Amino acid sequence: MLWLTECIYCGGFVYHLNDGRIKCSACHKKTSKEKINKIITLLDAFVNNETAHHCAKRLHLSYISVQKQFHTFRLLCGMVCEREYESHRHLSCEFEEYFYLEESKKAHKEAIFDAHNFLTFDYDGHIYTLLLPSLQKYKQQFLDDNIEDAYIQTFKKFKRESKLIKLKHSQNNILDFWYYFEKKICAYKGVNHKNFGYFLKEFEFKYNHSKESAKQLLIKEYFNL
Ligand SMILES: [Zn+2]
């Protein structure tokens, strides 16, 4: 285990203190072995798409604490994504709009207002997503005005047309990302509307990186290396 013999911050030689912590001989930082171990174990589970619920059970930890930690990892994913966007934005790109609606909601016509709408950019093989405003706030207005049917018809037509565009470029990175995203998000069995953006960034991040590089990037980000 790397962090027991080497400092996680600088790679320096570490001393083992009597209180169970380790102290770096080079940067003098003191850290708890247990804490580092726990974070890295949880990061590993997160990168391997284990759910917080499953992970808490397996490691005998409280679900709330694992969920909190996973949320922190998701925020870090988002930070890395934004930074990577800055380094890719000068490249030429293609983009397409996407609507995501949970499978269980597809049968209800009004559920269209619950769809998540986002843009997906492909910068030369690097994916970036941008969540667009939720339609939910307009739902009541449409219902009050009794024009939701007209809206839903227009929306369906639009979706069909965007599907045609999709089919034209069948082998593309954007489409691959959508398939990947739909498959992964299903494992969460319903994501709270206000958290959707975090999950979107989680999968953008994971899509752009191998598991090993995702883990290393998150370790760096978490420990501020
Ligand atoms: Zn150090």
C-alpha cells in the first residue's frame, strides 16, 4: 500500500507516529492512515460504479457517510470536467441536443416536462456536456392553459427529428456517450431532479477516462496534490 510507506502529497519517506498517524519527512504533513485508506477504498468503489448503498453494506459503513463521500467525488468530477473543457475548447467540435427521460416515466405524457435536456459536445474525442434549464417550472403553466397536448405533440415530433439526425451519424462519439450514459444512470434507479447535473458530470468524467486514470485524477483532486 503506497500511502503507508510514501507520503501521498509528495512521495517523501514517512514516519509512523505513536498515535497511528504518519508524518512525512519531506513536507512534514501528518495524516491518518485510516482516513486515507478509507477515502481510497471509497474512491475505488466509486470509480467501479458501485452504488453508495451496496458499498456501505459491503464495508459496514453508514449509508449517509458513503453517500456524502460519493457526492464529494461527483463534485470533484465536475471540477475536473470544467478544467478539461478549458483545455479542449479551442478544438473544433460537434454537438447535439439530448433529452433524457427515465424509462418508468416514458408512459406518462406529462412526464415530458420531467425530461433532462442537455447538450453534448465532442471535442476531437473528448466529451463535454452542458445541462440546459429544466422544463419543470413551465409544467403548471401548460396544464393551466390546457395546451399541454399541443406542446407534447410538437415535442415528440422534435424528438423524432433529432433521432433521425442521430441515425445519420451512426458511428459517433456523442451517440456512444448517450448509450453509455443511459446504461449507467439506470443503475441508480431514479435520480433526484436537482442532482441530475452532478450525475451527468460523473459520467462525462468517467467516459473520458479509463478507470485507472479516473482514480488517479480523483486522488489528486481530493488530496489537493
Ligand atoms: Zn510529503
